[in-house]
Amino acid sequence: MVEFVVRSARHEEGDFVTEVFRLLTLEMEQYGGREATMNESSWGRVTIDIRNELKSDKSKFLIAETADSNRIGLAAIAIVNLRGAFTPKTIIHLRFVYVQPSFRGVGVGSKLIFAALEWGRRVGGDYCDLNVLAENPARSLYKKFGFSEVTVNMIKAL
Ligand SMILES: CC(C)(COP(=O)(O)OP(=O)(O)OC[C@H]1O[C@@H](n2cnc3c(N)ncnc32)[C@H](O)[C@@H]1OP(=O)(O)O)[C@@H](O)C(=O)NCCC(=O)NCCS
């Protein structure tokens, strides 16, 4: 049994969030995700964006951390306001959830998703949505939380 808490990421944790985002992007390639860039300056720009998002009240990063300060998981969430052609709604977009491979299967991802949904309710979200690759086994985890499939994203090589 792993003891851990879920806490908000601190402003200065941009490098950690970028590192996790990079691991996630690489791992998603196996499920048909877009190829991750190997260009360091691109990742530098991603870090700058993430540092800004860490200070924004429209974004939230939740970290699962063990008592010995090992950051074993991360969830990224953002508030998206639907307007224009749509009835105004506040959508909580679950951007990603990632758990260190050696800590998977013991409830860390579930606790992060639970905390993300809690945060979404607290900030007045009407819905939570997410994108997941068709081949990703994480789909079953999302379904356990009550997510259902609404859109299908199609792609074709040119
Ligand atoms: C998806 C992920 C966050 C789940 O984290 P976790 O801590 O293992 O999740 P939990 O222990 O709370 O729940 C495990 C459930 O996840 C699902 N699952 C996700 N990926 C799985 C995999 N590769 N193999 C088997 N089950 C998987 C199963 O439904 C499993 O349920 P079960 O234990 O009842 O079989 C983790 O596998 C991960 O980081 N994957 C890589 C990143 C990713 O795919 N993120 C989601 C898309 S953004």
C-alpha cells in the first residue's frame, strides 16, 4: 500500500510538470498519439507556457506525493468557457493524468481524477471533459468515473 497525498502544484514546479508532460507525450506514441518533438527549444517554450499556467486561476495542476516527497503522479486541468454559438457553460477540461509506471495500479490515478473533479465542482464547472486515444487502456478508468464517449476524432495520412 502506497501512502500519498494530493496537493496543488507550486508556482516553481514548472520543470517537473514539463518533464511529466514530456514522458506522457512519449508514452502516448504507442497508442497512436502524435510524435513528441525532440527539439529542446520547443520543450523550453512548453516550460514557459506551463510556468504561466501555474500562475493562472484558469488552470490547475495536482500532484500526488509520498511522505518522502516523491512526486508520483500529476493531473492537469483547465477551465474552458463555452460561449459564442453555444449556451454558456463552464467546462472543466481534464488535460491529462500521469502516474509514474512503478506506482500504477494502486489507486493514484483514481485519486488524482477524484481530486480534479472535486476542484472542477468547486470552481463551478458544469461538465468535465477529456480527450483520450482510442487505444489507451485508461479509457476504462475514465468510464469507471462515469465519462462517456461523445466525439470521435478521425485522422488520415496525406
Ligand atoms: C492512466 C493512469 C493515469 C492510471 O493511473 P493508475 O494510478 O494506474 O490508476 P488506478 O490505480 O487508480 O486505476 C487503475 C485502472 O486504470 C485502468 N488502466 C489504465 N491504464 C492501464 C493499463 N496500461 N493497464 C491496465 N489498466 C489500466 C484500469 O481500468 C485500472 O483498473 P483496475 O485496476 O481495476 O484494472 C496511468 O496508467 C498512466 O499514467 N498511464 C499513462 C498516461 C495516460 O495514459 N494517461 C491517461 C491519458 S491522458
